[in-house]
Amino acid sequence: MKPPRFITFEGIDGSGKSTQARRFAHHLRGKGHEVVLTREPGGSPGAEEIRQLVLTGDPDRWSAETEILLFTASRRDHLEKTIEPSLAAGKIVISDRFADSTRIYQGATRGDLRNMVDQLHTLMIKREPDLTFIIDMDPATALERGLARKSGEDRFEDFGLPFQETLRHGFLALAHAHPNRCVLIDGNRTEDQIASEIAAHA
């Protein structure tokens, strides 16, 4: 691996991507790399404030269009304050979610808004990850796991199982559309088995 590199983890709620992002960061640090582990929405002070707006409250709190604007604003701040400075310093950046989540959550599941998402991304973000791990698993199991966390940030879980199933199909389509960037990981296995497969890409 030749740093700097920008690596993202994607998947439906409860798929285990946050755990695997942490484990991969630990693995790379063990190999001597400087790693910044971050997340979306969030990853910078301003973006973390926006996180509270979009992940809490009633499921119908925001329209999909408003969500797209909020997520893009959060991502722009994250990019300016955390991602770009870290990459410029030669560090590896691992982010738990990035633009692909907005493409799927708002662009593909809450109306035909993908074009809007892509236009805003081209205008305001202008960066794709070098490598994206998409963790795929059974939506019912993932939803049960996500709700069991009782994190208080379960607005999207509250949309229910049909929403999670639609998300899964969206992420699968994304993986097939971008095979040079995306690696599809079977999440219906033990945590160690998944981590071992991901580590092989280091």
C-alpha cells in the first residue's frame, strides 16, 4: 500500500462496518502506517453538529432534499478540516461512510434524487475514495443489531425493514457499477473472518 490513501466502509445500518473500519485501522497501524479513523456524518466539529440534526428525531423530520443538503454541508466541512489535511500529511484516512451513503440513502431510496446527489458531489466534494469496502448482510439481522445498540441515532433504522432491504440492493448495485473501487464483503460471517478478508487488501 502506498499512502496517502482514502479508504471508506459502506453498508446498511447494523452491517458491522464501523467495527471493521476500527479493526482495519488497527491492522494498518500495526504495519507502521499513520492512520486517521473518521466517520460520516461527522468527522469534524461542524460536521458532528450536523450529525445530530440528521440522525436523531422523527423519521419524517427532514425531506430527502433537505437531507442531501445537510449531508453535503457536513461532508464539505469533513473534507476541508479532516480528510484533505490528513491525506496531504501522508496519512491513510479510513472513513466510516462517505458519499456513497448519500447516493444510496437519499439518492436511490427516497425518491429519484440520484442526479441531484451527483451534481452536488461534483460541485462541492470532487473526491472519491481510493478503495471502498461494502459489507453486505441480511437486512433483518442487521436491523435487529442496529436497533439493539440503542444509540439514540436510529432515525434511519426507524424507517423499518423494507427501507433496509432497498438500501441493500442499492449498495449491491453500487458495488457492481464500480468494481475498480468497491470490494464486496460477505458480512454474514464472524467478525474475525470478515476482518481477515479485509486485512488481505492491505
